[in-house]
Amino acid sequence: MCRAGCILYLCWVLANLEICGQASYHEAVLQGLRFQVQADSMQRLVEARVLELATAPESKKNGIKIAIRDCDAQAVVLQKKANEWFAQAVTFEGAAVAAGGAALADEPDDSVAVSEATLNKAEPQSIPEPEFAILPKSPYSAVNTVPVDEPLPDGVTYKIQLGAFSKPLPANAFKGLTPLSGEKLANGITKYYVGLFRRFTDGDAALRKVHEYGFKDAYIVAFYNRKIISIDRAKQLESR
């Protein structure tokens, strides 16, 4: 279930369920919520560091990249603990129902009950996803400009971030890389990406080609329903 929906649903169950072994169930839910909040906070630090990297001087970029990796690793550990506690709570709930415990008064709303796995697999078939390529010359020009702020499809997606700049770049700045896209931030910075991938392995293979092509600082960014998430979290969702 989506993160917000998961928390709301578990809080609702916690308030309404009266079952044998209630204390253990309550503790599992509360521990899960505690680790979920910490994981979310750490993920926000990752996003803040990524934005900081865009405008940082070269002398500080390596330190910021190390901090991003460390925060991302901590977010993965915290998210894993949250998932384990939530799974334990579900086990307690199932055991109580099997033993004849009190049933829930109402079914949760359908919009909350949709799982992350279902959302991830429901890929819109009507949106063609352009293939990554390196052409002899740039396909972009003053007429055929790099698209900016185009919406991403639902589910897990990956892009390769080429850089972030305070001023728009000329159409041929990234030579023959395609498909390019841009994202305009509130502070005026524009991020430039290449590619749109559904699987990390595809994005990683393209990243190696991008590095060989001369863009050594490029790296993969993961999204879930158009929001940045950690690479490890994206892999977890992708495998469901």
C-alpha cells in the first residue's frame, strides 16, 4: 500500500481493533511508524543534498556525494526496519482474526487499499517511452527544444541526471544523447536528464555508455509516482 495509506490504515486499525495479543500488535505498529518517520526524514535529507550538489563548487562535490550515499544507506536500513515491524503487525492481526478476534467495523477505502505493487505494475500502456540512444549529432535545436517539466508515468522510473545549471543550456550541450528532458526547480536551477527506464539494470547499462561518452559525473535518479526515492527503495518496488 502507498506509504501514506499504509500509515493511515494501520493507525485506523490500531484505534479500532480489540484482539487477543493486542499489546504486541500495538507495539509492532508503533515501532513501524517510528522507523517509517525516520526513514522519510532521512530520504528528505538525501533530496536536500542532491539539490545542494547542483550548485556546490567542485571542491565540495565529492564530500556531498559521500554524504548522499551515507544518508541513502541509512534510509534503506530504516525503511527495512519499518517494513519488518509492519509485517509483524499484519501477522498479529491475521492470527487474531483466525482465532476469532473482533472483525473490523468497516473495510478501508479502496483508494487506501491499493498496494504499491499494484500501482507499480499498472503501467500506462498509452504513453510511449522513448529509447535511450547516442546519435551522431544532437536531435535538439532552437525549434526542437529539450522538453522541460514533462510529467513522468506512474510507478518506478529511472533517469540519468547529467547536471544542474542556473541558466538554460544550448540545445547541443549534451551532443548526441537522447531522449533529453529538463526539470525546472523553484530556485531557478534546471536539471537535465537523459533516458527513461523502467528497470535499474537498463538505466545502469545506459549510464556506463554516458560515462564513456564523456559525462563522468552523471548518475541515476529513481522516481516512484513522480517523486524522487532512493535507488534501493526503487529496486524493492521494481521487484514486486
